[in-house]
Amino acid sequence: MIEKVLSRSLRVMFAGSLVMGMQAATAQEAADQPMQRVEITGSSIKRIAAEASLPVQSFNQKDIKKSGVTTVTDFIQQIPAMQGFSVAADSVGGGGGGVTTASIHDIGSAYTLVLLNGRRIAPANSGTTIDLNSIPLSAIERVEVLTDGASALYGADAIAGVVNFILKKGASDWEINAKYNRPQESGGASNSVSISKGFGDIDDDGYSVFFSASHDEQKSLRASQRDFARTGVINFTDPANGKALQFINGSSRAIPGNATVKYRKADGTTSNVNLNPYALANGGCAPLNHDFFGDGNCYFDSPSTIEINPETKRDALFSSGSLKIGKTGFNAFYDFAYTEANVRASIAPLPAQFSIGQGSSLYNQYILPNLTAEQAANAVSTVANYRATGLGNRVYDYGTKATHAVVGVDGNAFGWDVNSALTWSRNKQTTDYVGGTPWADRFQAAVDAGAIDPFSGSVSDATRAALLASDFSGLYQTQTVTMKGWDARASRSAFALPGGTAMLGVGVDYRNTSYTMANEDVAKNALLQGDGGAVDSGFERDNAGAYAELMMPVTKQLELTGSLRYDQIGAVEDKLTGQKIGNKENATTWKVSGKFSATKSLMFRAAAGTGFRVASMQEIAGVLEDWGVTGGNYQCPLTGTGHPLASYCNGVGRQQFEAFRGGNPNLKPEESKQWSIGTVWEPTNNISMALDLWNVKISNQVSEVNEADIFANPGKYTDLYTVKHINATGQDVLAVKMLPINIGQRENRGIDYDFTHKINVYGGKLTSRLAGTYLLRSRYTVPGTSDEWTTDLNRYGIDDAVSFRHVIKASSSFETKQFTHTLTAAYRNGYIDKPQTEDDCAVIVAGSPGECYGVTLRVPSYTTFDYQVAYRPMPKVEITAGIVNLFDRNPPFSLRNAGSHQVGYNPSYSSALGRQFYLSGSYRF
């Protein structure tokens, strides 16, 4: 009923012209600005903003303030055209490394080019993906989002589009901004503060300098602080028949621990037996443990112990400046940005595995009495599966230091508008172990000495002291990505046409990108409990390109633009050996676009083009190295199959498997074709409507096989199974390889729309907008095939993701001289959840251990409302108060159990913070 009320509210808002989504600049707003030629995202030609025919959404400072966000990540990821990005919550055990990203039209972060003042910045990895944490919100003048492919202008990684952050510059008052945000429930509070000032006017003073500094932080949120996330054991009913069920996300590495005993049978083969000494002695599993499957193991409720939102901190400094160079007509300019960001993620206590020696006190006390005579006489090995709760949670601090510097010249020479610059940009990421992971030798020594008893019903003070004495804290590894580049571009009038003057733009660019992963000795030598050993790596490659763009006003109504680009991307050089890996690749890409102004208020536009992208350096040249364990629990798929590695299945029942990650030097370049067609109609000065149909198709897309698919289809992916040696137990166990491959094809198609209405009423200005994206197609071929299509449109796909059919941002803003009231609504449609099969056995019949159950739920739609009021008591003071998630809507229930460790909902698509209240203020002087 609540859902129907919310949906009806949205329809009423739209019908009454009271809706406003993400605030893209309208043609009417552009007409109010000075008619000067400027650079527009998506073109190398300086032109009047109103002339642009590309689907570019522009957001200014006022739009950002109305959104109520504190970070660049939060602002970008709430744009309706954005899907498929990484969020901070992905770093909760999911391998996110603290990185947050942008992704246009759900095509992927690697295909969305992020620029700072129109130029590239150092990526967060060995490819081109940018970490939004490195961009300071307080320094942004406006954000331009091109939702159309632009590879023919910017290069390979602009297949989906471009996000361009335009930073502040020039003279301005001192300005101080501060904000405090607190959820209604405990956990997750945040605050921010910034200061900025601009000096000098380039025209009057011959120089200008601007700087800003900011600090923001958000406290962590624990699973125990939210009812919908507090446990990995979720009771629910099958909506089809009302049967009581349990969704299980536990671990067989428990407290008190389980044991797996391998013994040799009379026929010479080996078998395993699971047992939990505490449960056998006490008639049941200990608290926080559960007997779900009747396989002899007790399962630990690990999701109940994690933090579902990590703690984040960020400090940023930005400065820009210009200086007239005599009377040459040129200005020298610079941009400088420095950001330090930290994401601290806390996950469940260490899941330890170690050997129990036959004849040891632990073996004699806990294991031997629970074995049959045959098992005891023929025991080969015993492994303890233990949860080291005495150490507390495993805590990782992901630190980023991003430095970006540009120096260049801009001016006019021989009739050309010229701009050229040198760029140096570096993204340095560190991983620090804060606590919760012990030294392997100290841990084993404590076990051997009897100081750690994995099977005891409680953690004694002596056990806790022994665990803490073995704990490691310090730097684990450092990743450094450095980009050095030079570019030059120029544009000028070319020739006269009936519709006006044709404009020509040309440009060249070069960049060298260097990637280094430096591991500390503790990582390289696998000195920590459970580690498999990390490998240092270093790669480097060059990219060079040249392009030309011609804009032709064929008639007063018809304008055509064509662009052509040639790219050459070098082979990957291994900096440690000097070896070249992979191939040098080159390609020519093109784009043609046009607009037809049927009347002064009606315009049609269309575009078509191609794209080209080479895999990241790690995807091509990465060495095979330890990657922890799988995100999900699986039965060993090779048992009884005759597979040559079947004997390495470790234990029986569901378990997490060891994993490796590496590169593939045989990857082919990706190629894309994209087109769009749309219209912009302004029937009156108060109404604007834009509609664009777009399509992107990628061939030879680089991806990896989803871990669940590897275990579901062992015959198809037999080459992805291998063996891993576990130092802690001395055993070789089955593992999987997460390797990139060319999966075949991907195609996305959809409609972007943007409706705006403005009216003066009751002494103020009412602005309403509805903006959204409606996906018509999101499909891709199954990894390992070229023509077997699957989809994740409105369903949880085999890529562990959902493509939402409909994402809407709607709001209405009423502004007077002193007050601005803004009501915003955000909507995502529901979808078919991840299928849970009987074979997966992640769902069981309640109260009946071992009775596995197959079910697929439907996740409901998600609608939230935000309200904000801004008060201006005097011209240079503004005070803002707001409520996020006005009706305190919890994230929709989901049975997702892959990726990051949150359970009961999907953190990629909804916030766990709930209703939040914030207060902010700004003062200029």
C-alpha cells in the first residue's frame, strides 16, 4: 500500500508539472548568458553554448547544493543516466579498494571517461577507470555529462560518454561552507567544511588565482545498527506458498571451530568427515553458530559482525590561475589538485585454517574421541576451521593520495584558437592492515603451545592475549599510477556556407601511463595467516592520437558535424623484466552528428560513430597471484566427475574456495558501434522537453567469468580450475582462476528524457523537472560463447549485477528572494532477484537442517523522497536544512550473496543509512 501511495505521488507530481530531476541547463538558461564562444564537452571547437547539438547535461553549483550531497561520488551516482558504478560499500570485503566510479548507461566504469577541466587524470588502476574520491566537490563550478559516445574525439575509453568536472577560477569572495548530517538511527553521521577565495581579474589585472581547501568525513555504520542487515540468517516466507524458509550466509570457519578429518578407506581412496567437537559434546552449536545443512559443521553468522558502510575521510586542496603573457594574445594557465582520502573497511573476524597434529593435546582431547575406529586408524590429516573472534574484526585502511598538475597556454594565433598543456597526474593507493590478521608463525606457535584452543566454548583471557600478541598492523601494499601527457588543440573558421561559417578543430595528444604494485615483505613472503603470497608488478605503455572535427552549418536549419580520430596504443612493457607483453594496437574511429532546427522551438538531432578500447595493463600482463577466496559458498562441483583435480576438493558441504587472479596476453581489442537520435522541443519559454534514443554495441568485450557460473558449469570452464597450496595446513586444495577473457558481445539501448517547467507564482519562481533513463535492452553473450545471449535487465544476471529498466529523478523547487524549497524523488523499478537453487542450498526449509530449497524472489521497487529548505537572511549568508529519505524507506529485501559482504539488501542500489537530517551554512565575505 505504501508503495502504491509513493508511486501515485510521483504521477501526481509529474501530471501537475511539479517535477524536477537532475538540473541540466536548458536552452532558455543558455540564452540568458553572454554570447561568447566556449569549449563544450564533446567538441574541440569553441562555440556558443546554445549551438551545441549533443546531449550534454550541465549541473551548476546551485544544482549541487539542492541535491544535498557532500561528495562528488554521491552527486554523480544519483544522476538517472548512471548505472553500473562502484560504491564505497563495495569495499566491505568485496575488493573495492575504496574506489568509487561513474558509469553512464550501465555500460561500465571502464567505458566512461572522466575529465578534470577537459583533461585526463591518473586512473585508479592500470586501465582508465577514475576514482571519484580524488575530485574535490568544493572546487567544482559545474559538471557536464555527455551521454553519447565520444571516442572519435577523446579516445578509446569514451565509448559510453564523458563526465567533465569544470573547476572554479577567477576572482571571488572568501567563502566558507560547513555541513553536518546525522541519520535518525545510530551510525553513519557525516560532516564537511570548505573555504575558497579568488584573486585578480585576467582582463583588468592581467592575472587571476583561485584556491579552495576542504575536509569531509563519514562515520562507519555497523550491521548490528540496522534491523535489515544485522544477521546473515534471514527468516522469510516463500510468497508463492507461504512456506517458512531461511536464507543462509554463514561460514564453516566458526567459533568454536569445526574440524575436517581426511582418512583413507579400505579401497585405498580418501574421504573426509566434518565434525564440531563443541556441538557433539553439548548437543548443538554454540551461539552465533548454526547447524544448517546436517553436514557435521556449525556455521558462523559472519555478516552480523561487519560494518556495512565504511568510514571515510577526505582532505582536498585545489588551485587554478591564469597570467597574461605580455601583448602576445596568450595566457599561461595552471590547474593543481591534491586529495588525500581514506576508506576504512571492517569485516568479520579472521577465518583461520590450520593443521591439528595427530597425537597433539588438541587432537587427543577433541578429535580422536569423535572418530570411528576406521577413521582413527587411517587418519591422514586434520584441519581446524576456526573464527578468531578474539582478534576482533579485520580492518583495512585504503588510502589514496591523488596529485594532478596541468600547465599550459591558451590564446589566438593566425586566426586559430589554440590551447596546449602538459599534464602530470599521480594516484597513489596504499592498503594498511589496521588489525585482525595475525602473523602465521606466531599464530601457529600459540596453537601448538596450547594458548589458542579453537574448540573451546569460550574465548578465554589467555586465548585473547595470545591472539593479540600475534596480530599484525602496518603497510601491506602500495599501488602507484602515474600519467604524463601533452596535448594541443586548435579551432578556427574554415569556409562560408549558406547557414554560416564552417568551423574546423584539430588536435593531438600523447600520454604515458605507468602502473606499479609494490608489496611489503609481509605480503610477498605470505607471512600472515591465510595469505598465499603477493607478487610485485610494474607495467607501462604509451598512447598517442590525432583527430580532426568539422562543423558545417549547411543551411540555417541544418548543421552537420564529423570527426575522425587515429589512436595508437603500445604493447604493455613489464618494467621489472623489460619484456613487451601483448600487441601494439591502432585504430581509426569516426563520428558524424547533425541537428535540424525545424522551427525556433523544435530541434532534431542524431549521431552515429565507432569506438575502440584496449584492455587494461593488468588484464593483459598481470601475473597469476593469490586473490583470497570466493565471495559465495559452493559445493565442490568436481566430486564424482572424474575431473583430474577432483581429489583436491577439501572437505564436504558448502564452502568458500581459494581464488587466483591474473592476466591474459591474448586479449583482443574491444570495438563498438553506437548511434543516437533525439529531439528538443521548447513550445514556450517556460517549457522544455528533450528525448534521446541511444544504442551502444560492443564486440570482443573484456570481462571475466562470474564465480557462480564457474561452479555451475565445471565442464565449460574446466581450464579455470587449479590447485593452491595452503601454507597454514600444508595441503593442496582446489582453487579457481578469475581470468579476463573476450566474452563476445554486449548491447545496451535506452531512452533518456528530460522535461522542465518554469513558472512565476506567488511571488517566486517554481521550477519542476522530470529526468530519467528507460532501458530497452541490456544483454551480453555468456562468457566463452559468441552467440549465446543473456540479460540482466530487470533481473540479477550472471554478472552479479542488475540493469534497471527505469531510473527516475524528479523534483520541484520554489524560490523567492529569501527562501528556496526543494522536494526531490528518486525511483528505481523492482527486479527479479538472484535465483537460489536447491543445488546452491543457500535457502533451507526453516527448522529442517539439510532440506535445501529453491526460490527466486522479486525485489520491490525503491522510491525515496528528500526535502530541503534554504534561507538567505542577508545577501552573503545561506542556511540550509534538509531531510534525506523523508519516509525512512529501508533498502528492498534481496537474497544476493556474492560480491561485498552485506546481506539482506544490495548496497550497490540503495543506502543503508535510512532517514537523515542535515544542516549546512555558507558565508561569503
